[in-house]
Amino acid sequence: MKRLWFALAALAYSAAAQQQSALNPAGPQSGRIAGLWWFFFYLLGAIFIIVMLIMLRTLMRGHRNAEENQPLENHERAQTRETRLRSIVTVSSVVTVVLLFILLVASISIGKANADLGASGKPMIIQVIGNQWWWQFSYLNDDPSQVLTTANEIHIPIGKTVLIQGQSNDVIHSFWVPNLHGKRDLIPSRVTTEYIRADRPGIYRGQCAEFCGLQHAHMAFYIVAEPEDKFKAWMQAQLQPAVAPATPALAQGQQNFLNYACVYCHQIRGTTASGTNGPDLTHFGSRRTIAAGTLPNTPGNLGGWIVNPQSIKPGNHMATIAVKPDDLQPMIQYLESLK
Ligand SMILES: [Cu+2]
């Protein structure tokens, strides 16, 4: 009983917090999915209650009959009972088939409506590449100077249709932002697509929805939906190379980063660091989290992550590098300055 209350409280809390919930739709598709969910919920809930009431009645009747210890029924009564039972079974079978058919039609038509979103206009295309256990995002554009590659957090303008082009670098992952749409698997050597659109501003959490190994649970990302002008400003800022260090301490931090093996896996545009095995860090300081939603992005957490990433996210593909204590502070400051 205690557990049940706990579960209910958790459910109420998550609904109130409105974070990552398929029942708090922010776009047309998740709206339809939520509508379908409630339709199923009410219909099946009503059926459940009716079945329970019938069962209760039967149980009570059976009880009464047993108590009264009735004599055996005569032949005629047994026959009328059989015809009645027959018609009850027939009617309930037909009703069941009809209801199942209605549910089938409802879910197929919602699936079709959801797939049709991209039919009008030219969408913005974002390529998503799933990696164990982080997300790479690229805004594709015919103009190469407008192509932006980033990680674990993207912004989109509200009201605009976005085409998600999913791929995977290793195993099967699944792109899922419950507030915006259903799941779409990311499959190695294949491209899968889904359209999304956010109709109101907000920060929507996404989560890998296909088990992909040890750190599957720590493979989250954020979609920040904002008005067009704010989005444009963000995009322009992200397209810039990393800001040059403004103080000697930051310059020292940059130098430290470039001196360690970090550069083999991470890119910071505008510097010689150009590795691609890990997330692009050009604007790392502007992101909300470290390591795909694992930790809030604070200097303290970043220090912990750099010194021992394996204790925070065991098994992840970042190497543990013995950064000298004196080198660490400027490096943290520098990375956090990359807004
Ligand atoms: Cu996964």
C-alpha cells in the first residue's frame, strides 16, 4: 500500500513538474498521441469497471444460491438459462470485436496523421547521430557555412516543422522526446526520419528509448523550443568559432586543453582541437548538462567529470587522463567560458 501511494505521488509530481511527459503535449503529434491515450484510457477504464461490476454481481448471486441450497433446476429452466447465456456470449463477442476495431482504426489514423506533418513547406533538417552514450546533432544546410554540429542539446524555433534524420554510429538507439512525438529508432547504416514541431516555448527532455548498453539510462538530451528571433540569435552564436580567451588565465586553460589528449577526441572550432570521437565542445559553456544529461553543467561537476569520468558514468568512452591539479582549474574556467 505504501508503495502504491509512493507511485501515485511520483506520478502526480511528474505531471506537475511537466518535464518529459507524453501527457503534456507541446506539438501537434504528441497532442494526437495524448488524445489517443486518453481515448484508450476512458474506453478501457469503462470496460474494466463494467466487467468488475458484472463479476461482483455473479459472485454475490452464486453465494446466495449456495446459501439457499436450492433443489435441482427443472429441465425447462435449464434450457431458458442456456439460451440466455448463448445470447450474452454472442453479444459480448461482437461488442468486443467492434471495440477492438474502433481502437485499431483510431490508432492507425493517428499514426497516419502524425506521419503527414512534413507534407507542406520545406522543413529545417537536423541530423541526429546516436553514439554510446551521447547525441551528435547537425543542422544541415545547402550553404556549408551554415551547417552547425553540436551535441546533447539543440534549439528549434516554435511553429516550424523540423525533419529529424536519424543515424547511429554503433548500436540501435531510439530518439524520443515524449512532449513532442513518439519514438524513432536510430539504426546503424540506415537513415530513419521523423518530423517534429513545437507549438509552445519550453525545454523538452529527450531520452534514448532503445536499450543500447551500460549507460543507456544516461543518454538524454534537451530540445529548447523558442521564438524564431531568439532561435536565430542562438544559431548565429553557435555558428561562430569558439571565443578567444579573454584573460591570461583563460589562455592558460586553452593551452592546457590543447596540451592534453583531449584534442584527439574533442573539437573546439577555432583551435587545433579537431577530434570527433566525443562531443563538440566549441560552445560547451552554453549547454545545460555534462555527458548527455548526466550532471548539471557547473564548474564543480566539470572538474569531477574531467578528473574521473569513469566514476560518474562507468563504461563511457571518455578516457581518464591524469590532468595535473595545477592545470585543472584554468581548464575548467576555459571550457565554461565557451558560451
Ligand atoms: Cu540508448
